[in-house]
Amino acid sequence: MNAALRVIAPVVLIGLLLLAWEAACAALRTPAYILPPPSAVAASLAADAPTLLRSAWNTLAMALAALAVASLLAQALALAVGLSPILERAVRPLAVVLQVTPVVAIAPLVVIWAGIDHPQRAIVALAAVVAFFPIFSGAVTGLKSADPDLERLFDLYGATRPQRLMRLRLPAAVPFLLEGHKVAAGLAVIGAVVAEFVAGSGGAQGLAWRILEAGNRLQTAKMFAALAVLGVLGALLHAVLNVLERWGIRWWRGR
Amino acid sequence: MTVAALDAVEVDYAGRGRALGPFSLDLPAGEITALVGPSGCGKSTALRLLAGLEQPTRGTVRRAPGRGETAVVFQAPTLAPWLTAQANVALPLELAGTPRSEARARAAEALGAVGLPQVLSARPVQLSGGMAMRVSLARALVTEPKLLLLDEPFAALDEITRRALADDVLALWTTAKPAVVFVTHNVEEAVYMASRVVVMTRGPGRIGGDVRVDAPLPRPPGFRVTPAFREHVETVSGALAQGMAA
């Protein structure tokens, strides 16, 4: 399979699906508030581009802020846990409970705590909760992933605890941290959107609000336009993180 | 003078029972001792006892070398993938508090001594198996150890590379003459490398034979085809076969 074909194949598939959608709408005369044709979605996308892009940026900014918060907390806690096995025993069950609790279930509480006037804070906090676990879990695993023979070598040369941490366990954890952050970034966007839905307020002006608002007004084409922007945002973020992870691994391993 | 000794040591592992012993071994300074035995006989356990990485369940371990004076080369090169070859070799010195620049300079020297002066800034992933093993050897030698423990260091290498490395290890040994323990399950390699071959019985390992190899070290060219070499290989093989049946 040559390179050009690989790039073209998904584009062609999307084009075909859109054509079929357009044709079906024309043939079945579906009302536009139930299913608008892609042409109407495109028109809405063009008309609302400035608002949608601003909302996409708001959603992305909240997700990235959440990622930063989650990254700091998760790595700090993983370090503490890495230094004390008993602390790990203590923290594990709580971390698991936090992970398996759906974010929508805790969202109303967090919205109350953050205050009705600050939905962004609630959204960042909830997205951070979702992004926390993959980073924490990756860091804990990574800190234990050093080659046991390298650990023995550090024993042999009488390495101190800080030396072992800084020169062996932390560097060995790097690939796990990269992977954890990649997964966490994707989850942070999902968390930010879900949290904004639950907050149900226009205060944060993210993409979820655009969808809610358009839905309330039966502007279905605009809902699709916001969804399309959200899809593209997610895909772009995923692509960027893949590249960053590959760079990170190359830097770490030298190839 | 004895560098390290095992005195009637026994090692029991929880759930697995006895892994080694009773086993006694005396390592005179400057001598190369090979430990041969079947898989699971406790060779590597004996090595870890000599390194001070493990304590025996019973018996005593005596060790003269202080901190940083024992070096171990494992079956795999065991290099840190995030460090350059030079930084990997400098690691033991840096852990002991040697200033970074001095440690790096001595690491470069050690890499030169093992025949790899050109790979200073290469990462382990860019090295072949044989080269990575040489880097590992350089890391072991950089501290100028009094006791050098080699745990099947050539097991993963092809025949040509392992023969070349065997000669290089012997050549390197002549400069500082540390006491060396060489663990292997390859009888010919044991006879080639060591002036004394200790044969272990099947696990839990005990002494199954103790064979002196009276020939100059490093070995003269063509040593592998001499009658003396063949004879020693047969003697060791015989002891090994007896030990496995016992």
C-alpha cells in the first residue's frame, strides 16, 4: 500500500458517507430539525465558525489545565507512594474507587463546591479527576519497572535512596509517564465535555454548551457543527500527543 | 590471600526449598575460578552470596572487598537505555561520589580498554549484543575491582563473539589480576577461561569436582586443540555427569 493511498482512503470513505447522507436527506425529505443534510451542517459551521472556534479553545484550555493539575498531583502522589510501600497499600483502594466512579456522578457535588458562578473551576476539577488515574497508575508502575539486575547493581555499589530514585527509578519510569499523559489528555477532553454538560451552565462557554444551547433551540445543524469541531479537536489532540510520545521515547532511548 | 570465601553455606528459598549447599569455596587473590553446573544448581545464588547481594540461610560468607570493590557482569548487558555508553560505564564511579568529569574520563578509558573507544556517546539500543556486553564489562572494570563476578556473561552471544570476548576478558584480567568467578554451563568455556574449574552437582548444588587447569593464562593460540585442553574438558564433563546423576 503506497503512502498516497493510505492518506486518501479515509478521506474517500468520509466523502462517500457524506454523499450518501446528503442523498438520503434529499430523497426522504427529512425535516431539518431531525436530520439536517451535511450541506446545512457545513453552512452552519461556516456561519458560526468564530463562536465554535472560541468554544473549542475554551474546552481545550480547560482540558489542558485539568491535565496540568492531574499531572502534578498524580506524579507527586506516585513519588510518595514509591518511597513507602505502606502508603501504596493505603492509597491504592482509594485511587481505584476514584477511577471507577463515573464522573457524572460526582459532577453535581463538585459544581456545588466550585460555586454556581465558577463552572470553569468545576469543569477543570472534574476533568482532572478523570485524567488523574492513568498518570498515577503509569507512574507507580514505571517507578517499579527498572531492570532487577540494574537494581542489584545499585545495591552492589551502595547507592543511597535519593541516588536510586533520581538515577534509576525516575528515568526508568519515563516511557510509562509519556503513555500515561497521552491517555490522560484524551480523557481530560472527554471529562471537560461531560462536566460541562452536567454543570448545564453557559458560564464556561465550551463546546458542550454550544451543543446544549443549539439543542434547546432545535438548531440541529448547529449541534452537528459543534460535534464535528469536537471530533476534530479530539483527533488533532490525539495526533499531537502521539508525535510528542514518539519524540519522548526517541529522546529517552536514543532511537 | 583469600578475597572471598563461602563456608558451608546453605540457601533456602521460601516455597522452593533448598537452592544451594552445603557449599564451600575459597577464592584466592588473582585466580580465575569457573563454576559449572546444570541449570538450577544454584550457581547464580552462589555468585550473589559472593557479591554480598544475598545472605545465606546457614553458614558464613567472608568478603574482603569494601564498597565498590566488587563488580558483577550479568547474563544480559543490563545497561540503562536512557544513558550513553560512557554514562553507563561512569555510573558506578558517580554513585561512589567521584566527580562527574573524572568519572567520565575514566569511563572513556575503560571503554578504550575493552576495544570500544568509538561508542562513547552511543545509546545501548544502538549497540550490537557483543558491543553491549563489552560496555557492561567496561562498567565492571572501571572501579578496578578486587573481585569480578561474571554470571554467564556470554550466554546470549554467538560463538565467534564469545570466543573473542573470552580472550579479551583474559587479556584485561592480566593488567590488575582481580579474583574472578566465572559462572557458565559450558564446559569448554570453563576450561578455557579458568585456572580452576569447580563443578557443582544438580540442585541444591554441592561440590561435584574441583579441577585445576595447569596452562598459561591468557591462553596461547590454538589452546582449544591441545590434548591437555581436551583432557581437562573430559575430566570436567565426567564430574558434571556424575553430579547430575547423584
